[in-house]
Amino acid sequence: MPANPTPLVNGEKANRREQIMSAAAELFAHHGFHGVGIDDIGAAVGISGPALYRHFRSKDAILGEMLNSISRYLLDGGTARASRPGEPDDTLSGLVRFHVDFALEHPALITVQERNLANLTDTDRKQVRALQRQYVEVWVRAIRDALPELGERQARSAAHAVFGLINSTPYNRHLGDAELAELLCRLALGALRAAG
């Protein structure tokens, strides 16, 4: 049975490109994009640096595919949750839980996404930004459905504020994942409801 897809792996077993992106994400998160060389990434997956060029044309291409994959994963997952039938409060809770789970399960990806947008090529940056805007709009619709008294600009600002709250998790792990997930969900939903 195939494993659940993740932001960088879409099958039962990661292929070499996915292994490279996963290793690069950890390295970029810990050492920064400019602090990591092709040889470092190759060593992390057991191949030579130059052998990476059979899979990616450059370190920039690794980052571009990585951030596009993350953004597509969030958009697809958010859209799927927002499309489920149910009460608006349940939809909003589902979106919050989805983003919390992503942040806790993939802290390196959150870190890379937050720190490296400026390191993308112009083409990749435009693609990532477009996907991110679409993801925000999924949240704006869900927030406004659950809290109809909020205007569109308020809902958009609230969505960004909640992302900031949730995405801070790679930097403060004082609780176990399950306890932290519950706390983050309560905080995020409490903040959204307070906005209404």
C-alpha cells in the first residue's frame, strides 16, 4: 500500500530526486541556503556532488522545486479540506489542524520556506508566490464563512497572523508534538474567533 504523499515524496518510497530535496531541506534549514554546497547535499544522500547534476541542474533548481512542492502541497491539502461538506467552523478547524500538522511534521520545510524566498530565481519566486496567494485565499474564504462579520482584508490579515503563530513552531519545541498540536490549534482558533 503506498504511503501518504508528503510535500516532497509522492509514493511508497522516495525516488532519488525526492531524497535529494529532503536532504537539502534539512541542510538549508540548519546552515542556510548559502552555507550549503552541492557536495554537502550529495554527501547527505550518498552520492558525489557532481552526480547531483544528473537530477538537478543546480542548487537553485533544488530550492525552486522544493518550495514549489511545499506550496503545491499546502494548496492541495487546504483546498481538499475546505471542500469537504460540513459546518464552517469545522472547515476552519480542519484547515488549522492541517497547517499545524504540516508545521510539526516538517519543521525544516517551514524554516526553508520562510527564509529562502529571496534565493529563488524570478520564475520560481513568481510560481511560489502565486501558489501561496491561492492558499491564503482558501483560508480567507473559510474564515469569512465561519466569521461572516469579518471583511476580506481583516480575514486575510487574520490568516497571515495565524500562519505566523503556527509557523513559529520549528523554533520553540517545549512540548511534545501531540500536546503542542492541541495547544496550537486552540490558540489559532481562539485568535481567529477573537478577530470576529
